[in-house]
Amino acid sequence: MSRLGEFEFLVLLAVLRQKEAPYANHVREDLEANAGRRVTRGALYRTIDRLVEKGFLAWELEPSEVPERGGHPMRRLLVTEEGLEAARETRTVLVTFLDGLGPVLGET
Amino acid sequence: MRPPRLASRLLARAFRGDPAAPAILGDLNEDFVRVLETRGRMAARLWYWREALGLASGRVAHGLAHALRSFLRPGSLGEDAVHAARTLRRSPGFALFVGAVIGLGVAAVTTVYSVLKPLALALPFEDAHQLVWISNSEAAGDSSLSAVTSRTVNLIDFRAGTRSFSGITGYDAFFASRFYTLAGAGEPESLVGVGVAHDFLDVLGVRPLHGRSFTAEEGQRGGPAAVILSHRLWRDRFASDRTVVGRGVTLNGTPRTVVGVLPASFDFSSVFSPGVEVDFLLPFVVSRDNAFQGNVLALIGRLRPGVTPEAAQSELTTLNAALGETDPERWGLGAELETLQDHLAGPFRGSLLLLAAAAGVLLLVVCVNVSGLMIARSPSRAREMAVRKALGAPRGRLMRQLVLETLGISLIGAAVGSLLAWLATRVVTNAAMIHIPLMDSVELDTSALLVAAGVAVLTGVVVGTIPALQVAEGGEAGVLQAASRGSSASRGARRLREGLVFAEVALACALLVVGGLLLASFRAVLDVDLGFEPANTVAWQLQPGTPFESYGEKMAFYTRLGGRVRAAPGVESTGLIDGLPLGRNRAWGFQVVGLAEGEDTDEQVFPHVVDPGYLPTMEIPLLAGRNFSPADVEGSTPVVILNQTGARRIFGGEEEALGRRLAFWGPWEWEVVGIARDVRHLSPETGSGIEVYFPHAQMPDYGPMDLVVRSRLPSSQVVATVSGVLEDVDPGMPRHEFWSLESTVAGAVSDRRFALGILSAFGFAALLLAALGIYGVLSQTVAEREPEIGIRMALGASGPDIVRRVLGRMLLLTAGGIAAGWALSLLFSDVLDAVLFGVAPVDPRAFLGTGVVLLAVAALASGLPARRAVSTEASSVLKSP
């Protein structure tokens, strides 16, 4: 987890899960619905900024026809190659540490 | 349905410069619509506000934390400091000018702090908070000295019967009327000494510089005759000779041993009797023998550690009740505690508060002015910053450099301010005419310098960092940069500058209104009818060289002296009194002869002992009856002259009073033979109480006399002539103690003059800064609008048209500032009410006068830019790129 914080890791994974429509709002909904935590808008935007600074995430603005957005563009989030690499590393660390802990954690 | 406009604007502003901002706004919009559909309009709007505020505040906090982190990153701090210094050196004029303006504000605050410190913050005594003043009664509104003093018997009983105090002491409150002649080498000199209880210095916590304080034995009747010299007397008269301790001196013919010298840090007169120099302390006998005199002692107590004034007060109240029960005849039993600090500072609290507020307002004017100067400079700085940013300088570094520059300017400000404050405090301490306690202790000490530096840095950081942030961010600077090119975006920048001018005018206006009110009040005090005519008079303190053997001898001496002086060339008339107006204070009780028990009043009279020449010489008219005559002597019917207030209050009228009799102490009944006009004896602001004049030929109880001489000759000539006569009459009498009554009047209004002086300086400085602000803004506006003006001129606009256009707006702005300033000065009215005399805090003359002055100054300051506007050449403007 050296390069990614827990929440950063979750955000990165959530972006990857959105496939067709990787936008901040969808990422937030996914996290709230499936990670069981409340995500404030500010925290999400700051994490996105941080991931961009670290080079794990990039984004581009694209015009949106969705009327609810009131003419504002959308921000399409993209996980970079480095971001994928960092996610893989984190997964490896997690798997290593979980190995053999099944009985302790009550896994059936 | 759109989200709340203000909230989304706020959000856009918080995220200004962030390329993701439009998407973030869109995200929020999208969710807003969802909330609107599920929970309704009101809930959606609330939801949006909450989200927007959360986002915006998080963003600002994050930005600040980031800026602070990069600012504090050590790295190349030294390099940045050098760069900042170099930048300042590149435009030394700007740095010095802004530094000087900051210095002005710093000096105002520092000087006022230094002046307030000894009186309002820290009395120069050890654990000064334990010191309390014990008045004789709840003397609310009673300004006579007898109301704040106590009887010696009270001191004895309070010492014995209380446990709240580690010590209670006192001094002879009426010392100012007792004079001593120090005999020895050189001219005889008239000196002032104060009788103090033997433990006076110990209770105050003052240690003598040399020698010791008085012993209990020296405070006994018949004890060793001792004296403690003031630091000044020791320095001037004894050339700071340490060996003076233990030596003998002769005071009024009595040999005394010098047992100590007071330290320079404790000047009795500066604390307790500003305006009356005190040269030495004598032991005051506190014993049952003299215990039953009137209220002669000023009592000061030191509370034991941990005892509150309230606890001590209730103990004294209980004690007094018990004492009163034991001896129902006992009078003057009262004790009202207040801290020594409150007692000394109380009468000046209003003025001091006002000065502090005024210094604060001036500092605000300075801040606004410096902001204006900084902002005016930002366009050029913004270009430089943009270039450096493009070359890769991180934002933190740029900000750090700008803040360092501001700090550099602040340091210049601190230096200028300290220098000005030092000069100002010198002026204050050397102004001998200021009768405010502890003015001698005013000094620019370390704490004052720290205040100066703190204020300078704070000012610099407050006014310098905000433009710095904007420049570094490229936010507002963008607008200003655009302004400098004269584009349409200039309106915002102009509004900002005009807003600053508006604020400056408003603040300056408030200061000037207060200054104007003080001036009007000062003039009202000077215009008070004192009841006597101070012009063309010189007065002497008469201190006969040898004590008189008998009352008859004393009488004869003064009569002879009066006659000799009256006969001197150029002298129109002379008078003798035991204490000229505006200098002395005492009170006697009295009874009206012929009134039944119980019909008496509790009122007190202010007694004066005079010769027949006094009332005519002072030009105090008689309203009824007659003046004293040479026939009113010992053995004939005792007579008095009552003042108008006395006649009305005691007898209901002037004619009714004539022929009635009054009794004071002693067996005599005094017949009222004349009614004199009221004289303001205590201060110009205090109305006369009941005053009684006794002929010195009939009333033996008087100390040294004051001689007043009326003459049309120049005072130097009068002094030479009269001094010669005095020397002739009594070679042992000091003759250099003279003054004009006009100077006495000036001394009585000195605290007003002091407050007025400082406030005028502040007001003037604020006016100057406001003028500068107006000039600066208008110059910049004219420069920006040159193309427009050129086109207008080309299209046939006349010079006056242009002037009207340029000036009109500025005068409108000034008028608005004046109105705001008027409103602001109304906030001062409560404080002012306590300070002003004869003028209402809403006096229209001060308000209108200030308005006129400000408008005139605004017109003057606008003159030059307006002329430049008129001389704009249409062709040159249109040709320029």
C-alpha cells in the first residue's frame, strides 16, 4: 500500500469499474452503494486531484448533452498505466497479507 | 429549475483557476436536479447550499494549508530574502513611502500605548493590583478633596481593626499649601514637602535609592526630625551626592536629618499630584493627639495576597458600623475602596479611551491607504509574476517572495514608527504643563517597541498578503492587469480602488469630527467665565524667611509687604490670598447662627483668607454689601464675604444673606457683609460651590500667602520690580516662585490640550492620507480613461465638461465617505459625552465643518489629475497603439 492510500485504492478501482461512463458522480454512487461508506464530494475531488498529481489518474473534459448538467461539461476519468501498476502492487500486498488468514477472519 | 445562483457563484469563485471547475459545477447540478425531483424545491436548495459551502470552505482551507506549507519550506528562504531585498532596492521610493505611511500608523499606536501604559496598564509599583485608595465617603460627584480623604483617627482604627490589609498608610493630602524654605548655600529656595505616615514607602513597595524609609519612631510626636529627598532635589540641589544621607539640612528653621533618597522611578508628584512638584517627604505624625482633625489624610492600603477589594470593603464597612455604634458622635467615618489604578486613571479614562480608539482608526486609515498603494502596483507585479511562473517558479515561492517584500516594508515602517513614537513620547514627558498622573513615566520601553514591531508586521501582512495572494494566484491581478490596459474589465478594479478611498474618507472624517468636537470643547472651557480676570497678573508664593513669633507679627508683615508692593511703579493693585484659584482645595463645615438643631445643612464651604485688596485686584465684582476694609481687624466684629451660590443656597438670596451670621470652628460668629460673584476655584469645568472669604486680619488660620499683582507693564518688568521689593522687605524669602494666572489657567486645561493635540495630529495625518488616496485613484483613473477623454474632446467636449466628469464622481465618492464618517463618529458619542464640555457629541458645527474641509481637500487633491485630463491631446491619444 506504499504508493496508494486505502481510499485512493478504492477510488482507482471504482473508476475502473465504471467502464463506459467513468465520471465523478458515478464513482461516488458506486462507492456509497458498494463500499458501504459515505463519500463527501470534497473528499472525492481532493482524492482525484491527488491521484492526478501522483500520475495515476488523468481526465479530460467532454461536452455533455445531459440537460440536468445545465450546459456544464463532464469530466471523463482515465486510470493511467502507472495507476494500473500501482493498483496491481497494492493487490499483491493485500493478497500476500491475507494469505493464510482465512480461518482467523472467519472465512468459510 | 436552476440551483441557487449565489451559491454556484461562490463555488465558481472558490474553484477559480481550476480547469475541472465547470465539470464540478455540472456534477453538482446533476445531483441537484435529482434531489429536487425526490425531495422538493426547498430541500434541494438547502442541499445545494450545504454542498457548495462545504466544497468552497474545504477548498479555501486546503489552499491556505498548501500555501503555508510551501511558504514555510526552508529550502531557499535566504535566496528569496535576498531577492526580496533586491526588489525593494529597485524601487526604493515606493518601499520608503509605504514604509513611512505604515510608520505613521505604528507611531500613533505605539505612542498612545506608551502614554496609556503607566496609567492604565501598569502602575510603577510592585504588585500594584493590591493597592487600594480608601476614600472617606461615597463621593460620587463630589470633587472636593475632603471627600476623598480621611481623618487620622480613621487610619489608626482601620489599621487596628482589619485583617484584609498587609498595611494601610496615608499622606497629608493638603501638602500643596505647605511650603518650606531650604536654608543653606545659595539662594533661599521654596520647596514643597509632603507629610507621609512612616510606612508610606513600605506599603507602596518603594525602596529608597540611598538610605532608608522612615522608622516608626520618626512617625511619633517628638520623634527624630527626618526627611527623605526626592530624586530630582537630590540631583539638582545636592549634585547626586550619596553622602548626603545622614547629613543635616534646615527646613523652615528646623534642623532635620536626611535619612534617604527616593529612586528616580518613584516621583510622588507624578503619581499623586501631577502639576505640583514635590521635593521631599516628611514623617506625618499619626497618633491619638492629632487624630481628631479633619479629613487631612489620603489613605492607601495594600491588600493581603488573595484578598479581594470587595472582601476588604465589607470588612471596613462592618468595622465602621461598629465604631459608629461605640461613639455615636463620631463624624467622618466612612471608607469607600477603589483600586489605586482606578482612582488615578478614573478622571482620564474617557480621554484615554478616546485616544486609543483614535489611534486605532488612524491605523485603519493607514491600512486602507497602503492597500491602495499595493493594489495600484499589482498590475506591473502581476506581469513579473506571470513571467516567473511561466519559467517554472512554484506558486509558493512567488508568494513567499511577495510576503518577504511586505515584511521588508513593514520593517521600514517599524523603524520609522519607533523613531516617530520616540520623538512623540519625548514631547509628552517634557511637556511640564500636562497635569495628568504618571506622564513623567511615559517612555518607549521594550514592550512599546514590541508593540511597534508587531503592529507594523501585522499591518504589512494584512494589507500586503492579500494583494500578494491575488498576484500569485493570477486572479484579481488579471483584472488589474486588464485595467492597466484600459479594457472593459477595469470597472471592477476601479470600484475596488474607489471603495478604498471611500473607506479612507469615512475614517478620516470620523477622526476629524472627534477632533473638531474636542476643539470646540476646549474653546468652550477657555470661554468659561472664571469669575476673575487672569490677564495682566503675576503671582508670587510668599514664604517668609523666618517663622513669626505671633499672629500680630504675621499680620504686620503681610500688611507692610502689601503696602510696599502697591507703591512700586507700574503696579495697579495687589491682593493676598492663602490659595489662588485653580490650585487649592479644602472644605470646612459650618452652621447658620440662629437656626434650630436639625435645620442645618450638611454642605461644606471652601474657605479663603484674603486681604482687602484681593477681590478688586482679581476683578471679582461685589454684587451686594461691601468689601473688607482696613477697619476689619482683630477685636472688631468678625466679618465674611459670601459668594453668590452661598448666598442663594444658604439664605435664598443675596440681600437676604447680608447681615446674617455663620459659625465655623472656634467660638466666633461671622457676619456676612458682602456678596461676591462666583469664582471657579477648583477647575474651569467645575461650578462654584459655597465660598467664604475671611479677612486675614481676623482669621489667624492661614498658611503662606499668595501675592497677586495687577499691572499693565510687561510681566518681565513687573517681576523685576516686585522681586526687588520682596528682597528688600525680607531678604530670606525666596522670590523666584512666581507665575502668571494665565499660565495657571493653561495648566488647568492641560489634559484637554493634550488630548486635543494628539487627536489633531491624528486627524491631520488621516486627512493627508485621504488626500493622497484621492489623488492616487484619480490619477490612475484619468490615465486609464485618457483614450475616452481624448475621443470626447475630439467630439467637441469642452474642458469644463471633462473636469465636471472627472471631478464629479470623486466629489460624490467623498460626499458618501463623509456621510459614512458622520455615522461612524456617532459611535463615539458615549465616550465623547464623558469628555466634552459645553458641546454636544452631535454638535452640527463639527460635523459640517469636517464635511467642508474634506470636500475642499478632495477638490484640491483632484485638481492636478483634472488638469491633466483637460490637457489630453485628442490626436496623441488616438494615434497611440
